[in-house]
Amino acid sequence: MNFLDLFWHICDFAAPAILLGVISATAAKWLWRGPLRTVPWIHLGCSAAAASLLACIAGLVITGRDGKMVTYAAMVLACAISLWWRMRGR
């Protein structure tokens, strides 16, 4: 495996977590305009994507495989907790 293949492999691994973070941050800003008015969208997106990526890495370490449904469920849960924590603090 050369460097370019490794790069694309890591990008493919992180893409679901980043996409989940972006979509959920956008939906949260749209649905809860009042409580999240002072929180920048980029902060919501980065924290949600980071929490999802940590859950994805934990799922890979625990299960030994990428793409398990339990890992995706943990990603959604981690993303929701991250957004809730951000909203709770305001």
C-alpha cells in the first residue's frame, strides 16, 4: 500500500463521521435557533464530528472491523450527546 492508497483509506474511514457531524450540526442550528444562537456552526460541526470519529475509532478497536452497525449506532449516540452538551451549556 503506497501513501496515496493509505490517504484515501483514512479518508474513507473518517467520511461517515465527518458527514454525520456536518449534517447534525446543520439540523441542530436549524431546529433549535434560540438556544444555539450564540454557538457558531463550525464549533457544533467540529465537536459533533470529533465525537463521531472517536466512536468510530473505538468501534474499530473493540470489534476489530470497520463498518459494524453497532459502531454506527455509537457514532449517532456520541454525536447526539455532543450536540446536547453544547446546547445545555448555553
